[in-house]
Amino acid sequence: MRVLLVGSGAREHALAWRFAQSVRLSELHAAPGNPGIARLGQCHPVRADDPDGLLALAVTLSTDLVVIGPEAPLVAGVADELRHAGIAVFGPGAAAARIEGSKLFAKEVLEAAGVATAASLPLARPPCVIKADGLAAGKGVFVCTTGEEVDDALLKATGFGGPVLIEELLHGPEVSLFALCDGRRAVALGAAQDFKRAGDGDEGPNTGGMGAYSPVPWLDAPEELVEQIHQPVLDELARRGAPFVGCLFAGLMLTEDGPRVLEFNARLGDPETQVLVPRLEGDLLEALDAAATGRAHEPLRQGTDAAVTVVLTGPDYPERSDYAGAPIEGIADAEAAGAIVFQGGTAMRDGRLVTNGGRILSITALAPELELARGRAYEAVEQVRFEGVRYRRDIAAVAGG
């Protein structure tokens, strides 16, 4: 099978790493990819948001399956362009990807599907949650407990352009729950808990994700939650003529009154993919191909090991995501310590690996117990060096529910 992987982050590197283990893979290509992915397949200088370029590349390569990682090209309709040309795609079309591209649309779908979510509020008064309606790279949600935070959040949320949502502030542990969908059926993929805030103790601004762990020991019956939450949404999207093919990712809060949907995403999560993929048993590539071609089957089994990922960022992330040119050292040492290093914001310059983004690397380790996996991950983190490196030191320290 000739596969084209769209994207350049650590999520895509994790997928490429797993695809390379599939007996079904004959050629792996990426657009644009990154230096880590280039060790596993061939990278092409085509942007993820260039539908014409991706279509031309897929046709030239006689691609059997295109897997789209990031949300922006999905919302922009790249999957539609490829499907119209008869190419199998793992990733929803623009109409279905609105479940992530517009929080107002997602709220409408959830209400129509009868799935519980946070209540909308008419006025921004603390405590509340203020959300920018459109894509914001994980940085458009603001939890407000004071009037000053409300004022600041409204200013930042309106800065993204488009409408702003105001919701009740829910309480409880959060979890990311993933399902592979073929347009009709949702099949559980796994669950993880990520850490969105920039600083230890969940302080600081929201980010795209600073780390994650899986499994979530306090989450009962994730398959039942997929039937309760994902399947009705999948049915509602199909009813609207927007069948969802790809990964449907629910961000949930487990309140005293039951699970509530905080948001839906139209793709695999980052950094959740970096802990989910290494734990899966069976052929992930085959499972994605089955979903893309209307044949989603039974869930992939999850191994018994736990996984922990720690994200290494540039010094000014999330305020800036363009930290470029700092040489990166120690990846081989981290891998020798037993970790898997997934590259995100990296580039090659004069034969050296350098930083090129906000979230630079994802360091993942596995072990029979979560605490042991956490220890291995941080041991590996200590081996990696680049100027200005930042990371949280409390990822998975408390796997609380």
C-alpha cells in the first residue's frame, strides 16, 4: 500500500513510525513531513493546506491512501478534493470537519443528537468559559473565574475573528476519547489525558498540549462512552449529508451528573497520538484504511503497558511558535534510554537538526506501570538539549479522576 501522510508534527511522526511497522506498507510519503519522518519515508515540499499540490502529488505517486493529520486542511476541504479524484482518504470532508472548525456548529449538532454538553450562557460573567468559535490551535478556550479574566478572555477570543461562545464552567476530570469512523460506525480507538496549560500545576495559558498519558486508569468502559457520545454525533452528521470519515475526538469532562462534551475535534490529537499509537496492538494502517473505505471493524486491542509523553517546547511557547535555528542534541541518548522521540517543530540546517516551531519534540516512554513510564520519560527528557528548552515537570504525576 502506498500511503501519503499529510502534516509535519509529532502526531504525524508517531503515525509514520507505526505505519512503517505494517506489513501492508509498500511506500510511505509525507507532505511536508519533518526530519524524523524522513527517516521512515520520503518527504515532499508540499504544504498541508495546498489542496492542488496534494492532489497532484497523490496522483503522481499512485497513492492508495491519504492520511490527513492536522485540522486546518480538513476544515479547508482538502479531503473533499482528494475524494473527488477517487483517492481514499482518512479524514473528514469540510462539511463534517465543521464539528471542529465551528464550535457553534458543534453545539448545534450535539443538541440535535441529544448528547450532553456545557450549557450556553447569555452573558460573560464569572465563573464561565469563553471560546473562540473557529480554529485556534488549542489556544482559543479561556477559563474565567474573575471579572478581569473575563475581560482579558473576551479580548483574546475576539482577536481570532468570528463569533465567541460563552458556556458554564463545569467541574471534573477531563479525558480525550477517540473513535475511528467510516461515516456510519464509530469504533473506539482509545483514551488519554492530556495537559493543556503551559506551566506546572495547570498554571499559565492554554497550549496545543504539553504532554499526555494512557491508559486513563479511572475511566470505565470507554467503548460504552463511544456508543453514548460519538455514535449519535456520527448519526446526526450523516443525517445532515455530512458523513464523518476519520478520527472523531471528543474532549470530555466527567462531572457528577455524568460525562459532558467540552469540544469535538476532527482528527487524532497531539500529543495524545504519541501515547495512543505505541500502545495499540494490531495493524493501525489497516484499521485506518478500513475506516477510509467504509469498512470500520472491531477496535484495535490496547497493550497492557502504560505510556507517558512529555512535550519539549521553545522558550516563548505558546505566545510564539516560531522558535527556529537552535541545534538539538541528545536524541540518540534519549532513544538509547528506551524512549521514543517524535519530532514536531524541527528542521535540518547545514546537516544539523535544529528547532523550527513551538512544540519541538515529544518524548514518549512505555512501562508496565504508569509511574515507571513517567520516570523513564523524564530520564529521557534529561538527555535532550537545545537552548531555551521548556517542559512541564508534572506530566502524569497525578493520574487523578
